[in-house]
Amino acid sequence: DGGFTAQLGQLQPGKDCTIRLTYFSQAILQVDGSVMVTIPKQFFPLPSGNVPVGGFGISANVRLTNGIKSVDCVTHPLKTELLEDGLRVSTEVAEPLKKDFSIVVEPRKLPDA
């Protein structure tokens, strides 16, 4: 089914665990020159049996050759942090995702054709 499963063992109550996944996807070029990247909701935690999913975060580093004019998340609230060569976008999620996580990146200027 293409699903991903991880078993963490005995995580004590109140303790955090970090799992890092790298996901590559083809960006979708929009008519206005912006780029949309979507991460399917199936990549994020789901409750298992009687174990609820606690809060978790999503973050992505965004870089464009011609610079970034804006970044927007059309599906979830988004925080941005300026990096030396781009932006880091992130969101905190308190429950399993009901829809895919999608961001739209608008370049500072369109590349020369």
C-alpha cells in the first residue's frame, strides 16, 4: 500500500522523539510562475490502536535560484524563518492531518527564458 511504519519501542510518557524523513517530489509549476510542493498526509503520524498521536511538526527549507518573493501554505498555518540562502517554513500540528501539506513559493523574479 506504499505506507511507512516505524516502531519506537518504549517511549516514556512526556518524552519527545524526533523522526526525520526526507521526501522528494516534483514541484508543480503554476500559471503565475509560482511553484507548489505537496507532501501527502499519509507521511504523517496516525493513531495506532489506543495510542493517540501527540503534537508533531513539519519543516522544510526552501531555496530558489532567483530568490523568494513569498511562501504561503494553502492548507495549514505557517511560520517562516529567514536563512542565509532561503527560508525555513514550519508548522506545528496537534492532531493527524486531514489533508495534504502544500506550500506555494513565489520567486522574486522569473528565470529568463
